[in-house]
Amino acid sequence: MSKRRKSREVALQFLYQLDLHSEADPSRHGAEFWERHPVDADTRAFADALVRGTKTNQAKIDQVLSQFAEHWDLERMSVVDRNILRLAAFELLWTGEVPPKVAINEAIEIAKKFGTKDSSRFINGVLDRVHKELRPTI
């Protein structure tokens, strides 16, 4: 597994934890989380950047996801799917370092590992729409 994939998986776990505790500030739980999930410095740095960026932009991300996840309220989505979508939407819309197809594929692969049997298709559909309709304008 690549360091980037590991970073995304750990970031998902951190976002999941924050979501369950309705916590917006990752720094409040960071020390405890990283103690329980030890990774090398590069993996941690990338994961931490993903978590912070996702949480900083979460209101806008949630608005975008609500727009493109037709017939799905964010609250009705599984916590795993919702946070995979948030993480990938952040990469698609706010970072330019990862090609869109890579960000979407990484989200799909993580969904296959952590989500339900239908998660990967759902995530692919939502992220494909986000990419095609929003990425050039944001």
C-alpha cells in the first residue's frame, strides 16, 4: 500500500472519529488519535493536512455533496461514506496536487475496504458529478 493511500485511510478514520463526536477541531483529539494510530512522519503529515483541510472547508463541502448526492441527506448517509466523500471532495476542489481520476479512484478503493458493497458505486457517482460540474469553476 502506498503512503498516500495509508494517509487517506488514516485520515478517514480520524474524520470518522471527529464526526461521531460532532467535533470540528481536530487538534483537540489529535494527540490521542495519533498515539492510537502510529504512522511514519510523511504519512501522518499528509493525513493531518487532509483532515485539517476537510474540516476547515466542511461547510462548503457538505453543501456541494448535498447538491450532487440526489435524494440523500448527509445525515442519512453512513458515517464512512459521508467522510470518504468529504475527504475526496476536499482533494478534488481544494488541492491541485492529485489528478482528479486518482482522487476519485482512491476514494472508490477506500470505500471498497471500509464501506458497504454499494458504497463504491455511490461514491463514484457523486464524485464524478462533483468533478465534472464543479472542479473547473472552484
